[in-house]
Amino acid sequence: MPRMLGTKVDTLSTVQRLIADEAGMDVKDLAPGRQLEELGVDSLRVLEVMFRIEDIFGVQMPEERVPIHTVQDIADLVDRLVARKSSK
């Protein structure tokens, strides 16, 4: 698996590891399409993951509310923020 930050595969695997660490879960249970609510990942845990993502990827989460329902939603948001940051 690629280890280079900024690739879609690495973004997803990083997000999965962060959620697993924060929620005390196994990464293999965090399939991209799984609903966070279904996994028992509440909004406070998502917020903690978002703070860690900001540090790791060097991005800032948008101030407006962005719908986040799945693990993949978080990875997609990070990819968009990284792309926006690198285009500046």
C-alpha cells in the first residue's frame, strides 16, 4: 500500500487508523462505506479525528458544516482540502 501522504489510498488508510485509535476499534472493521453511527463513532469522536487530521495533513477543516456519514466521507473531505491547499 502506498505510504505517500496525499494519495487517495493513503488518505483513507490514515483516516481508518485515526478512527480506530480514537474509537478503540480494529481498522478492518472500518470499511469505507460503513456509516459512522452504525460503527458507534459519535460526533465527539469524529471531531477529535478531525483535529488530528488537521495536524497530520496540514489542512483546516471548513467552518461550514459538511455532512459526514461514512469513513469515506472523511477521506474524501481530506482529499478535497489537500487538493485545495496545494492549488494555492
